[in-house]
Amino acid sequence: MDVLMYLFLAALLIPVNLFIIKSHRSGKFPLWASGVLLAVFGIGLGYAARFILVDIGATGQGGAIMAVFIGLVVMANGTIHFVIGLVLAIVKLVANKRRARA
């Protein structure tokens, strides 16, 4: 079951990361905003995975742990995108101010 979870995460995160980077490089969507949306999506995905993996009548501890892991990994990925995008935006802002002074 762990292998399925890792494959699911890879199948989800690799295309999403490629799309986020592609949209950032083309200038269509800022990286920090994509990170925020991905973090929110991670929370929703964790809840959705919990409802799929945990039965109503059973304790479902393994499924709950997997759902939390999926949600946290996607949320951490979004947070990383947010922080990198924020740093890039600040660097760009400082560079533009330096050019305006010169």
C-alpha cells in the first residue's frame, strides 16, 4: 500500500510542479500564488484521501496516516513554492528599485 501512495504522490506532484514552473517562466502566474493554491489544494486532498482510505465503521489508522502524509507532502510542496516565489519577488523588487535609482 505504501508503494501505491508514493506512486500517487509522484503522479500528482511531478505534472503539477512542471505546470507551475512552466506558468511562472511564461509570466502567466506568479510562483508564490501557485504555492498558496497548491498548499490549499494539499489540505483538501488530505481530507479527500481520508474519506477514500478510511472506512466509516473501522478505525482505519493506516488509511488516516496515509491521508495525513499525502496532505502534508502536497502542502509542504506548496509552501516551498511559496517561499521561493516570495524570495524571487523580493529580489526582483530590489533590483527594480536599484535600476530606478541609477
